[in-house]
Amino acid sequence: MSTAIRSRKKRELKGLFPLENGDRMSQAEFHRAYAAYPEDAKFELIGGTVFMASPLRRAHGRPHLLLGSLLELYESETPGAEALDNVTIILNEDSEPQPDLVLRILSEYGGQSIETAKDYVAGAPELVVEIALSTRAIDLHQKLDDYKRAGVQEYLVLCAEESELRWFNFRGRQQITADTHGISRSRSFPGLWIHGPALLARRRTELVSVLHEGIASPEL
């Protein structure tokens, strides 16, 4: 039995259930424990292992805000699409991540995730977005494997330190690459066009212009 599992069982016997990095548990166990924490605490369960989030720097918050506004704009122009920021996803029986951003198709429009009675998202959203800085190793390994296994269709990782956009298309088993103009196009969301260089350079006007071009294209 691992040290993490032994220490967790000791805490249970004392009537305590604090979450710690490296603890192993099911999604149901994790959710009960996590629900007792204040809202500003952030833990994730990835493949049955607990991860506690590190403090976030400006280099994380700025692209997060910009990408979130872009997904919200796409939602406003696309019936059936829903953009979400930093929400709990009940992915499967051993995973409950809290990704930076999500773009999903609503269940009533045929999406593959649903809304629970307590207003969580259950199942795999179509698109998950993570801003990778201190979490780069987790985002590009454990989380990538978890999202792929659960049925997420696309996974977009913005690697902040490397100024790199990595967009995985799990259905096509390849990465989505930019065209000669620097534009990457979603395979799951018609018209979701993102200009990578403009995103990395925070050129919001250009980003919005390219997105509007995508939304107006025959794809949609």
C-alpha cells in the first residue's frame, strides 16, 4: 500500500479528510472532500491522483482572460455552444479536473457532456483549454492522457513560457497546425478560428477580426 493511501486512511479514521498532493482516490471520494473546502481552494483529480493548484502569475492570467473572451464571443454567435471558465468537470469515475476554459456543445443540441442536478458538467466537453506555466508537465502528460481517454475531442494548450500554442485533435490523432497566415481552425467547432501569433502577442483586434471571419465562413 502506498504512503499516500496509508496516510489518507489514517486521516479517515480520525474523522478528517484533508486533500493532499499525490493522494489516490475515486472521483466520488474526491468530490465529497473537495466540496467541504472554501471556493478559493483549487484541487483536481487526474487519473485518480490529487493535484493541488499553485498560485497563478500574470503570465497565466493575461492569456487566460484573452482566450476566455474569445470563446465567449464564439458562444454569443453560435447557438448550442457554451463557454465556461474554471469549472469542475466530472470527467469519469477517477477524474474531476477543473480546466482553465471549456467550450462544449449543450446537451440539448447533441453535445457529449451533460449538466447535473447540482449544475456541474459531467462527461467530456468537446474542447478543453489549459494555460501551461507551472503546470506544463501535468498539462502535457497526465491531463492530456486523461482528456484523450475520456473522449475530449480537442485539447488546446497555450504554453506561456515557450510562447507556443499546441492544439490536439484527438479524433484525428494529430495536432491542429496553423496555415500560412498563422490561423488554426477547430475541427469540432466550425468557424472557431484562432490566430496564434495575435494571441501570443495580445493583439485583440486582430484576434477578434479573424474569429469573425471564421464565424462568417461557409464552415458555419
